[in-house]
Amino acid sequence: MLMKRIRSLVILFCLLTLGIFTYSFIKGKSIDTISEIDLHQIKEVVTWQDYAGFEGKVSDANEMNSMYDEKANNFDYLFQKSDLVAEVKVNDRKQHMTTILSNVKILNVYKGDKEKKGININLYEPIRYEKLDVLMIFGANLPMREDQTYIVFLKEEKTGVYNYVSSLYGKYNTKEDAYVNVKNNELSVKDMMKNDMILFAFDEEKRQDITSQMKDDGYNEQEIKSKLEGYQRLAELKDTREIIRASFDQLVSKNNRIH
């Protein structure tokens, strides 16, 4: 019981911390740009594996991830829910409070208004700008690299700014996605700058450790199952993304352009 009480206090602290982060993220969207961001000046990257596998308004998702669609883990649904599917390239990034807003140029349009080709739009990336030299990654999605182009699945907000439909499945390098394996939430700035997505370590040993620890702390079977589902989604992330990419490539090849 003591361990469960301690665990509950730790979780409460984490939730309060995440609440503050989320408020800053959401509040930041309504505040004017105050500075430009140069990722080359970042000295530390923080990741959150415990929450990275959850999206949507589900019990285990933090508020940051609740803005994304938990059902968007297949191509048909992802494409249907997108207001804009396009090839883009980053121009620059700006800071809105602790939120990163990326300005990108649309190179091709595969769904949506084809007149947008050639124009610039603003896109929120699922990253919190902690302070001048620290980035916090809330999922598995790393910042778009400035020397690469990407296929993105976007939803448009009322303000005209865009968000990914899914932070896990809403962005693909047009050449090939570069993945970096992360253990214990440790990610170097160098690895962040040369990769597109995070692969969090999750094997049978980790599954057993999580299950054993949660049982010791007094969690019931449903709570344990829910937590493991989030980790399993991360374990299958690369395979799921490759299926979505293949479906997209097949549809584009068949139709040449989609509108």
C-alpha cells in the first residue's frame, strides 16, 4: 500500500507538470510570435516514452497528445480525416510561448486545395520549447529536418494554422524515414538533427518489468493492459508507418495526383 501511495504521488506530480506544459502549449498558440528558433542551438532533448504511444482523448494520453486522432493508424482513415495532404519543406521556425510553429512551403498537393501549391503555411510540430536550449518531445515525432522534404497529413484549425492528424503517423520523409532508437528517454541533439522519428525500446523483458512493477503497486489488470497497449503501439510504430507509406505510394502511383 505504501508503494502504491508513493506511486500515486509521483503520478500526481507528473500530471500537474504535464498540465502546466499543456497550458503553455495551448496558450502559446494564441500569442504572437516572439522569436525565431534555431535547432542548431539546442543543447538538450527530453522525451516522454510513457505517453508517446497514446493519442486522442483516452485515459492514458496526456493533454498534449489529446489533440491527435487515436484512430489514425491506418491509411484510409488518416487520408479521410486530413484537410490537406501535401509535400512540404521547412522554411523556418518561430516560438509561440513554449510552442514551436514551423513555416513550410507546399511543394505538391495530394489532397485539398491544389491552389495551395507553392504557398507557405504554418504548422505546429508536437514539440515543446522548454527554454533557450532545451526541447521536449511529447511523442515519437522529431522536428522536420530543414534539408529534407516530407509528406504530411494535416488538419486545419479555425485560425488557418495546421496540425498533424496524428503525431505518430502524420509525417513521412519523401526519401526514407530515418529512425533513432531511444532507451530510458535519452536522446542526443545530434541524433535528433539527423533523424525523423523515435523508436522506443520495448521488448519482452520490459513488458514483464512494467507488469511486475504495476502489480506490486496495486494496479488492476485493466490499468496494466492499458499501459502495455501504449508501449505496444510504439513497438509496432515502424511497421505501421511503412504500411501507411506503401498505401500512399500505391494510391499516388495509380492516380498520379489526388485531389
